[in-house]
Amino acid sequence: MTDKTTRDRPLASLNRRRLIQGGATFAAAGLTGFPFINRMAVHAQEAPLKFWQFYAPGGDVKPQVQWFEKLVADWNDGHDQKVELEYVVNSEYISGSKLATAFASGEGPDIFLISPGDFLRYYNGGVLADLTPHIEDAAKADFPESVIANRMVDGKIYGVPMEVEPMAFYYSVKAFEDAKLNENDVPKTWDELLAVAKKLTTPSRYGVLFETTPGYYQNFTWYPFLWQGGGEFQGKDGKSAFDSPATVQALKLWQDAINTGVAPRQVVGGGFDIVANLGAGLCAMQNCGIWGISAMDNNAKDVPYGIFKLPTPANGKYVTVGGGWAFVANAGGKNPDASAQFCAWALASMDPASIDRVVNWCTVAKSDMPPRNSALKAGADVFSTGKFGTFAKEIHPGTRAEPRVPPEAYKIISDAIQSAQLGGVDAQQAATTASQQLDAFLASYSGAPIL
């Protein structure tokens, strides 16, 4: 998971997206280890640490470029070991395999960004450095467990989150008015969502939009619908729990939206890109994360919009999902200790500058919920009013952390969503088939715990 409309530019609307889609590159390198990683790390302080990300210096979202450039400049002013930003277009970093290929060839960056959904790919591959020694106890306690747990293994922290990005629905005020609807017609249930979407659908506009492109982002956006009915993909016994009524109804909701013609089979750019879809009039309601605020306010200023929390199924419970990117250090890089220190200094220090840095990222450079209690308190004025206030008060309280799953499990779930949503496969059959595949995989899985 910035505010742009093409996949070759960094998007604020891209904060929780598809990082390394299929996993084929990593499969070639081994899912439980990267045999080509340079494990003889040397302290080459004369060479700057490379920090790969999709924001700066080549990005064209000025506040985000400035945030990253100031971050690195501040570090370099006070440390002998320098850091250098290396911008990678998101089509290569997020939607492609550049990062995986780099590690497989022993040329991975020293510092980089990953999402919770792909944490196990890198942790099980032996890539991630332990950041814990550089994070003081007060700072550790400043991260809510729901935010930090999926970046930890055996009590050690391997990633420092820079944001939390809960999902909601955005709607076009004009589309509602054209259909003679208003904020009182905002759907609260799944049935109402489809009924309102039907009223909003015209020959040139869809009523609602869900992500249709397979990948980590689509899985991420589908999980809340599974959870709202009490569903899980793995039970407490470690076996698959995917073959359940909750799974079936969640798959069927997305399938029904397509089959009834109120949702598109293909989106523009990606379901995360609210400007290119809702902002451009392709749809009247869009399932999107909090990053959509800055995306719309910067790149679709003439499009009035509202926000509402995810509707729930009959007898269901409200829940949304919160993703977000994290700073991580390469355990086999030029100077793993300095890389780890940088990550902690940047986002996980009790120094006021570190806290302010998080606040500025979440309120100025982008629109996100802070991953730290201190940053939430420091930005209280911003998070108490307007659309930020809607997220903080109504949407964020129901946030559940994005699951971290191995690549194989992610692909099984992705295939189930795709087969039901676009392939016309019966939802029950899709759930049963996926559950059988998950059981077969989980029986032999030996990596870090799946959360």
C-alpha cells in the first residue's frame, strides 16, 4: 500500500499491494533459504547502504520524496555509515520480481520495504536481520501487539512498521445524488451493498468495485469478508479451516457482485488505485484503504466523496484489515548491524524526532494510521476530525492485522478467490478444493509460525 494513476509510478494508494506476485523466482532460489545470499557480510563503511523502495528519489509525489530524502539526510549527517536511496518503480518492486531476483543473485539491497503478507517469504529465506538489539524497551511497548506481532518471531523484531492501513469503502457523492441516494443510504449489510450497487450501476459506471487482479493485495482486501462471518484459513489445530460457511459466503459475495453486473471484471491500474477508478467515474463505490484520502485529495480534488466502514453479513461482526509496509534490514548485506540500527533509528526510537517522523509520514506525506501509540497521540488533532477522524473513530477500531502466510498458502487462497470471482466456479467447490490443498501444504510446513 503515492497518489498516482499508473502502475509505473509510486502511489500513496499502493501501500498494501502485490509484492512479488507468483513466487516463482523465490521457488528457484529455495523457499527456506537463499543459497546465493552473501552470508559473509563485511563492514564496508566506505560504501553507502542501499535502501530500496518505491518512493524516492525518482517518485513524483513530492511530500513522499521529501520525507525519504530528509530521513536519509538526517541519518547521514550523524553517522559514518551512509545510506543511499535507490528508487525502484513499483511495476518492478511490487508487481514484479526485481527484489526476489536481486536476493537470488546475491545482490539484494541492505535496507528495503516488505508487507506482512510476504514476511515469511523473506524470513524463512534467511534474509531478515534481527532489529531487536537496537530498539529500547519503551519503543517496543509503543507498538500495539496487533501491529508488531506479524513482524516478530520468537520475541524478536524483524521489521519496523511505518504505517497501518485499514480498509473501508469510498463512495462518489455525485453518483449517489444522481441515483437519488444520500448518506442515509450508505449500506450497512452485504445485501444492502449489492442492492445499492445495483441502483448506482449505469451503462458507463459500475456500482461497486473489488480488486480483481490476483496477488497479495487482493488476498489482503478479501480477508475482512472472511473474518466477518467468523471464518479463518487456519484453525488452532494448525490444519485448514478454509472449508467453512464463512469462506463460502465471502467468496459468493464477490462472485455475486460480478455475476449481477454491478462490479467490473477488470479494474484500471489496480483495485488500490482509487483515483483511476472511483475518481475517474468507473465505479460509484470502491473497496480501498486509508491511503485513498491523500490520493483523492491530491489527484481528484474536484470529486466529492464519502467514506463508510465495511458492511457486514447477516449475523456477522464488523472487522477490517490493517496492512502497511515496514523497514527491514538484509542479514547478508554490507553492514547488517548498521542497517538494523538505521531501521530502528528511523521509526522505532523514543527520540521525539523518530515519533515526529512517523506522524509526518502518516499525516503529511500520506494518509495512514500511525503504528505507534505515541505517534497517534502526537497527531491527535489530525485524527479527531474530517475523513481522518472517520477512519480513527469508526473504521480503525475494528482493525485486525494482515495475516502473514507462506507463498504457497497465499497462492492457494488467491486461486480460490479468482476461481469463484471470475472463473465461475461454485463458491463451495472453490472453498473445498482450496482447503484440501491447504491441508496438504500445512502438514509439511516447517517455517516460522503463520499468523
